[in-house]
Amino acid sequence: MKKLINQHPGKAGRWFLGLLPFLLIALIYAGASNARLAENPNDKLLPAFASFVEAIDRLAFEPSKRSGDYLFWQDTLSSLKRLGMGVGISAAIGLTFGIVNGIIPYARANLSPLVTAISLIPPMAILPVLFIVFGLGELSKVVLIIIGITPFLIRDMQQRVLEIPGEQLIKAQTLGANTWQIILRVVLPQVLPRLLDAVRLSLGAAWLFLIAAEAIAATDGLGYRIFLVRRYLSMDVILPYVAWITLLAFVIDYVLRFVSRRAFPWFHPAKGADS
Amino acid sequence: MSFIRIDHVFKFYGDQLVLENLHCSVERGEFITIVGASGCGKTTFLNMLLGTEQPSRGRILLEGKPLAGEPDENRGIVFQRYSVFPHLTSLQNVMLARELEHNRWCGYAFGSSRRAARREALDMLEQVGLAPAANKYPQQLSGGMQQRLAIAQSLIRQPKILLLDEPFGALDPGIRADMHQLVLGLQRQQNLTIFMITHDIKEGFYLGTRLWVFDKVRIDPQAPNAFGARITYDIPVGKTSPSVLDDINTNLTETVPAQPA
Ligand SMILES: Nc1ncnc2c1ncn2[C@@H]1O[C@H](COP(=O)(O)OP(=O)(O)OP(=O)(O)O)[C@@H](O)[C@H]1O
Ligand SMILES: [Mg+2]
């Protein structure tokens, strides 16, 4: 018998072990839900799976009586748009300022303290300010995401740029590169995959800010819907929405990882065989 | 007028005198190997030639003009590590210098200049024996291959001086011998002026046309920082008979801490 640390599950075993906790949770939930519903058929806390299907069917595949929209998809689209804009703009700002701060000592001396100070502001505390300044429209929600994650992205990118070995920058100069060329040919391509990593890390926070902003001021969106139906204790809508958000987050993360592997093969050294 | 003139150069770090009154000149095509105890200032000297450090006193002239105070295309360098770009393939690494030259704005060459750069880079890779690995990324190459790539990359733009800081220190002996052949071949063929630091005196004798030993001449036990290293031996290696070399060799092993061969 090998030591425990040297025993590895096979492929099928890994799938089984990974899925097992999910199955267990579903089973426990079903058991608890059945027990409560047997006692009180009108219980709202732990609805049966059938109610989830029914609620989502109603929201996703039947037009809303009031507006004629398919609410589930409308919510998803609005939220993803806000998230995409917020994260996209943050990534662009983070990349630009991170590189400039990292590579140009004068810019770093000038901007680094400011970025640090801004990163210490709790974004939720200035949400009212955003509503006052930008109104209750789309902009303030996007801006909340930007304020929430951009300082992290700038600081992370700056750090990644500073981690590029000084030898490489000297080498580039001996090959005749000027500052702009060093940024374009040495720094930018090397921090792009790291930007994807940083974005993946900041997505959790981005969702948090998105849902918070939607909960407070919006007329659609996944966060809006959850907080709206909370008044009616509609767990049959809330729980599938939460699961859907989780799935979206997972898919976005997976796609970013996939893009990184495809676009930057040098950043992901092949394990074992390569051609 | 000599090619490189080192004119009464001193280097201080704070109140520590590292290099003391270096004064000599070097002609085009000389291959200078530098040995000396660890911490005596060899890298500091190379950095002054490179432009990342400035002399505290004195000056260094290249073809009669003071060296630029920052690295530029006149001086190529190969470090012990991190000399090649991990995000570029071998071919792209070698092409880089030409691309930077052709397009000052974005640093990418297009069209015919790109094809010319590619051909030239492939030739260069051929010379250092890396043609089969042209499309591999550096982390797919062995240490020796990476150093060969670094040399090819440095030489494509024909720098006036090539600086090597223990370039083969991390390689095993068999590969070192290959690298010696490569460097000697390129040096003779292109009449390169090379400064190379090594910890291996034998390597220094074998490769160089001129061997420098850096050492402190005076030592004050009360103030160990008060005196710096100088060039204590300046030996035209090529012109010395083997028996004299052996003499100096034994002499040197006493000044320089013993090296595991
Ligand atoms: N940036 C610096 N600031 C202060 N002191 C320095 C600096 N760089 C080098 N020194 C000092 O200068 C001396 C010479 O260092 P250098 O790196 O040139 O030695 P070296 O001969 O290359 O040694 P090695 O053979 O170990 O590489 C050392 O005592 C070192 O402590
Ligand atoms: Mg050194």
C-alpha cells in the first residue's frame, strides 16, 4: 500500500469524487424540502425541484404579462452587459496605468501613491455619491464595478511589470529598443496573460458590486430580480438565479482560462509532451 | 586612437571603493577575459561598459567618444540567465533587433523587411546550431541552447562590443566546450571585440587574446573599503608560450580563490 500522499485517483475517479459533494447536497436538500412540504404544502423556504423548473420556465420561456419581455434572459443580458463593460473598462485602465507605472519611474512616483489611496476607499461607501453624480442609470452601476476592481488591477499589473527581470529591459535596449518599443514588444505581451489572470481573480468582486448596485437601483438584472422577489419569499426564483449566476461565473472563468492557453502558449508550459 | 580607452576610472559605492584607477586601452578584435575573486568588481566593470553604471571618476571612450550613459545598440550583452525573451520563439527572439530597427513606431517589421529579417535570423540560428529549434519557445530549450540563442540574438545587429558575464557558468562541461568553439568561431569570423567574465581561469586562457586579473593590490585591515581592485595582470594570452602560461596559472590560483575545475 502506497502512502496516502502518493495515491492519485484516475480520471473517472476524479469526476466521481468531484461530483459526489454536489449530489450529496442535492439529496440532503431534496430530503429536507420533502419533509417540510409534507408538513406544510405552502412552505416557501425550501421549494421542491419541480417549483424551480416551473419558476424558471415561467421567467425564461413565457413573456412577462406586464412588459412582454422574457425576464430571465433580459435580466441575464442586462447584468452581463454591465459586468462586461465594467470589467472591460477596468482591465483597459488597469493595463494602461499598470504598464506606465511599472516601466516609467517618473509616472510611478507620480501616480502610485494616488492609486494606493484610491484602493483603500471602500467602494460601497461611495455608492451614494455615484448615484448622485451619475444618476440611477446604467453608468453608476458600471462605475461602481470600475471603482471596485480597477485599483487592484492597476496595482497587480504594476507589480507584474516590475517582476520582469531587469536583464530583459537592458537586453532590449542593447538591441536598440526605445521606451515605446520596449512597452510594445517586451512588456505588453508579457503582462497580457497576467492581466487575464488578474481579471479572473477580480471577477468575484465585480459580481459583488454588480449585484449590490442592481439591488439598490435598477429595473432589471439578475441582482434586481433576486432582491425584488425576496419580498414574496420566492425561494423558487432566488435559488435558481443564484445557481445561474454561479454557472455564468464559472463559464466566464473557464473561457478566460481557455483564451489564455490558446493565445499565450509560452505562458503555460506544456506538462510533459510537446511538439 | 584606440578603439576603447579606459581613462583613470574609479568606482565607489557609498564610501566603498570598488574599482581603483583602471587605465588601459583595447583594440578592435581583442577578446578580453576577466578573472578575479568574487565581489572584486568584475560585474561592476562590465556594467560601466554596458552603461547601467557610470564611473565615479574618470571616463570610458569608445572610438574617441564618451560611452552613452545607458545601454544602446553599440554594446551587446549575454547574462548568465534571463537573456532571452520568454514570450518569443527562437526565431522571433533573433529577429527582434532587426524589427526594432525597421519600425521605430511599433517594433514590428512587415513585408519585405520582415522577410529579410527572417532570412537573416534563420542564418544566424543556423550558425549557432539552433535552426531545428527556430519555432520553439525558450523554456522548451536547454540551458546551453538558451545561451546560444542569447548570443545569436546579440550578434545580429553587430554590436561594437560584446559583453559576456559568466555566460557559461550554469552549463555543464561538455556543453561548455561546444560553446567555446561557437564563441571562438564567431569572434574570428566577425572580428568581434569581446569582454568576458569567467570564474574558470582555464577558460580565460583558452578563449581570450588577452587576460585581465582583477585584484586588490593594497589592503588596509582597519578599513577594508578604502582600497579597490585594479587590473593586476594584463596578459596577452595568444603570444605567451605554454610554459609561461603554466607559471602564471599557478600564480593566479593563489590570488584567486580555488575553483572546482
Ligand atoms: N548596486 C550596488 N550598490 C552597492 N554596492 C554594490 C552594488 N553593486 C555591487 N556592489 C558591491 O561592489 C562590489 C563588487 O561587486 P561585483 O558584482 O562587481 O563583483 P563581481 O566581481 O562581479 O563578483 P562575482 O564574481 O561574485 O560576480 C561588491 O562588494 C558589491 O557588494
Ligand atoms: Mg559578477
